[in-house]
Amino acid sequence: MNPEGLPFPQMVRDIIQKEIPKFNPVQNAAIPHVLKGENIVVASPTASGKTLVAEIAILRNYIEGGKSVYLVPLKALASEKYREFKEKYPFMKTALSIGDLDSQEQWLGSYDLIIASNEKMDSLLRHKSPWISNVTLLVIDEIHMLNDQSRGPTLEIVITRMKDVKQVLALSATIQNANEIAQWLKAKLVKSDYRPVKLEKGVAWPEADSVKVEMEEREFALPFHEHALAHDVVGRKKQCIYFVSTRKSAEASAEKMNLSKFLEKKDLDELSKISKEVENVLPVPTKQCRRLAKCVKQGSAFHHAGLLAKQRHLIEQSFLDGKIKVLSSTPTLAYGMNLPAYRVVIRDTRRFDSDYGSFFIPVMDVHQMMGRAGRPKFDKDGEAILLAKTRQEAETLRERYINSDPEPIYSKLGMESMLRMHVLALIASETVQDTQQLREFFSRTFFAKQYGSIDEVMDKIQAILSQLESWKFIRMGGEQLYEGFKTAFDISSNSLEATKVGRRVSELYVDPQSAFTIIQNMKQKLEIEMLLTLCSCMEMKPLLGARKADQPELEDAIEKSGAKAPDVWSYDYEEFMDRFKTSLMFSSWADEKSEEYLLENFGITPGELYNKLLSAEWLLFAASELSILLNQKESANEFNKLRLRIKHGVRTDLLKLVMLKGIGRVRARKLCNAGIRSFADIVSQKDQSEKILGKKVLQTVLSSGEEEDKVRSVKRRR
């Protein structure tokens, strides 16, 4: 079959045929089922053309007047898919939904295709968005993420709630038990090892003065160098991704790449420009910004979650454009944006955990990293090489990762913290209204499919329901739940209803235990106490670790802050110190300390800081909303004030200024120091304001202020 044979308008066929003149084996096997409207699971390697199968399904649904939802595990991936669909199919109304978790987003009702993160879709279901009932096609990208402990349960709940739509299409990497997922979804399975770009795998190790490499079809040796495998590729005008286990290793390896000798002057000139952009993303560059910029100048870069979003985008785009030659990355890139290279080197196959020590990473993770090698449209083949310390270790890695299949996917729904959130959400959204319906819902999950029984989950749900009722988030009617929970479910139907507070907790997308902690500590007055409460919440984990060397300084700060610490012999002491250190970091940010200061004093990178600030800001918003609901207006005001200070990184006296468009914390402090403390002051002191802000920014501030006045005036008239 080829695109010309699709039952679509000629314009649509032309778009597809321009990109792919002929369907590959995976597409030929899957598309007939798609066109019949059947449920289908496609399990095949990276770059095997699965996305086009999804596009065909979405186009068929669009032509028939249906609405499609495309689920992805990561926001960055959602944004990438959104740009691709908008550019390729401009006639289709496509929307991106990854942001506000406290909104119905009714505007999405008029769109043909909605690309959403799994968590955002879960939030929309909690808010009972009315347009969801019109969805006729559900596409689930990377369904193997069901195996992920943090994201898997949410994905499983979303699928269970939506799997009765007219058609379900699930895309997966090659996994052992794809048939089990297909059976769960009542879907046809297309499983294939086909890959359009040949991927050759191998192992390498240092021996004497060389690096020995044994691929599946050949052997060769390179002169010894720490990064010989990367240098070899760059010397051949190709690119490489170098996977390591930690952020520190990624930064160190990128610094040591030193690719200048392989680059021409025009390459170095372009990299110099990118380097300046990377360095100056923040008003005052941090040590990490300067370090990254120095790497970029010589053709390499590091990539991890500690980078700022704009830096990541610059790095990724420059790599896609072929300007950056080598990316040193943590394994997170394996599941992120589509950044393939000719060669992938996997240096670290072990991971360290404080509870479990050192252990081999899963085969699935390694295969995902390997799948980044080989660039469709650029390369005819690709290489994935596992780097060992010795020949013996190389053989071990070959057997473990090259000659073995990935592990089966297992449901992670039994995790109690995730169950707590989802049980409340099911009750609050009235998806279930009694215990029998709750049991029936969980009997439709992948967990039930895999284990043939949900008694283990139901035992946990018994405790969760009692807990939610004791926190006054739900009410249970009918016969009391008694010992022997399964029997209670079998012979009675206890009604389940969310209280007003419980519904709001669910809508706010916070862990019920976190909400209860906030409610218990709602009347705290001290800033440090409020921050310590936030840092008790699940959403703030992992906390910054308090080291022994930090102890004297932290104990001094505790005494000055007025916080109450447990005794040093208490089991709670170490956990409290972690919470206090994290709280102190937030307090320092709100006291206008720079990103560089926080990096030096707390060891938190700008990207990690940004993510922590988003979590803190959301929890403070939730705290203010719950305070209003519980008639604690004074507490709501305090939480909201702290939220704005955390959001903008300022003391209270700058809040009026940073609320104005175009004014950040640095400009606001300069204005305040000049005696300009409000919009009215800016208007009355335009000349002085222009000296500080510049003419263009001043005009933006004045225009936005006038627009806000008009909006307020309209609201008052109403």
C-alpha cells in the first residue's frame, strides 16, 4: 500500500506522499486496521514510522467529523508534536494542552486534535470538561510508560477512563508483553523489529593504548582517548550522543570533549554566537551558564534537567541543525525530544540508589538510548556502543543489553500515594458513586488484567477510603465498611460522595495527604513555618539534602528563624534538616538572592530551581484556595503573598512593580531604589523611569497598565 491509495482527499494524500512515497512494513501492517476504525497497538523500534500511523488515524477521524486526543508523557514532547501537526496539517484545528492543572479549558471543545500530557488529561477528566464526551479517537504515545513508577499510574487511570472511545491507538517501543496491553485494550497487535535506518550495536573497552570496538558485523580499534568514540564520529562529520548516569558526569564529559580541532572557522563562528545566547539566558549568568557556554564554543554541550528551558531549546535546536556535534546527556534524553545522532555511546549502565546501592539499569532504558542512533533522512545506518572498563565487562554488557529482550511492562497502580490521589479524583468527578462502582472501575485497569485479581488494590483502597473520610474529603453512606473489605464490596454498595473541600483538593491536583497537611497548618504566621509545611508535601520531593558540613550554618539559621527543630537524637531530625534547607533556599530566592548564589550555597541548578519554584507556587496557590474555602481569609492572603514572592523572587515591597508587564526582579529593585514603587510613580516620573527601563520597556509597561485599567473599569461596571 502507498499514500496514493488512502481514502483521503487528494490534498491530504499529497502532503503524506511528499514525506513518504511508500509505506514501510510497520505502516503497511497497521494502517488497514486504522482505516477500519479498529483498536490497535503498534510495538516497534524508535524511528520505525509509528507517528505516521497515528497521523493516518487522526486524519481518518477528522474527515469523519470526529475529535482526537493525542497523549504524550512529557510536555516537551507534546510541544514538539504540536509544532509538527500545525506545520504539516494547517487545515486541521490543533490545540496544545499542557499547562494550568486547575481548568476545564472549555475552549478545547472547538478543536479537532488536542495534544496533551498525561497529567493534563487527568486534570481535564477531574474537571469534567464537557468536550471529552465528544472524543472519538485516543492516541497514546509511549504506552510502555505504564511501567514508570511516577507516571505509570496516572497514565493507566486516564486510559481506563477513556478506553471506551470509538477507537484507541497505542504506540510503544518493542516490549515483551505487548500482547497483554493489546488484550487489555481489546486491540489488534502489530509488533515488528523493522527499522528504516539500520542500527548496529556493539561494545567497546580500553586495552593497552587503544579502544577496542566489537560491533555485530565488524571489529575495529581507535587510538586511546577518553572520548575516542565521540572524536572518531565528529572526525567523520557526523554527530554523537554520549549517555552518562549523572548531571555532574554529563557536564564533566562535555567539558573534556574539546572538539575545536575538528571544526572549521565558520563552525566556530556560529558556535560562538550560540554560546553567547546560552550564557545570557539569565540577567546574571550562573557558573553553570558559563560552563555550558564554554562547552558550546568548542562544539559540545551537556543536557540534563538542571538546564533552563530556553537553554535546552537552544542546545536541542543547535544539535538538530548539526552545529553542536556531541551531546553529553543523562538518560532522560532517551525519552525526550527526537534528537537522533549517527552514534550513541552509553558509558554508564549502572545507577546508584541510596536505598538499594548500585544496580544495572533496565534493558528497556538502554534500548531507548540506543534507539537515538541513526537519523532518518540523514543516515543510512547508525551505531549504538556500550562502553565497558574491561573486555570481561564488555561481554557481560553484550549479553545483558544486546542479546536480551526488554523486560515486560508491569502495572504500577498498586503504589499507595498514587492510588490516594486517583481514588479521590474518581469520587470527586462522580465517575464512581459507590463502592461497587469503584471495584468495577479498578477491575477494568491494566493491573486487573495482569494479575487477574484486584484484591491487593482493594485492600489498600479500604485504608485510603477510611483516611479520606477522616480528613473530611469524602462521605461514605450505607453499610459501614468492616473487616474483610472484599466481602463488604461483594454484598453491599456503600455510597461515596466528595465533600466540597475534597472536590477542590482533587481539582487542584495535589496529593490529598499534602492538602491535609496544609489544612492542619493553615494558621501559621511565620514565613519559614509556611515553607516547612510546603516541604512536607509529596509534591516537593526530592528535597535538598542537608550534609554534615551544612549542619552548623543550618542550626544557626534555625535559631534565627524561630522554627522548632526536633532533638538531634530524634528519627525526624535528618528529614527536618532536609526540609529546612529546602525552605531556606526558597526564602533566599524570595529575598532576591541570585541564581548564582543559590547554585553556590544550595547546590541547586537554575533548571532544577525553576521546577521547584513551579511546584512551590502551585502548592501555595492550592493553600490559598483551600483557605478561602475554609473561611480563613487572613491565611489565604498570607499564602497568596508568599506565592507571588516565590513566583517573582522578590521581597514584599516590589510586588506592585513585578506585577507589571516587562518588569522583572532586577528592574523592579532599581526602580524601588530610585523611589519609584508603583505604576502611579512610573507615570509621574516617566523621565527617571525611562533611564532605568529604557524607552521600549517603559512603553510596554505604560501600555499594559492602561489595558489593565480598562479591564478593571469594565469589571466594575458589570
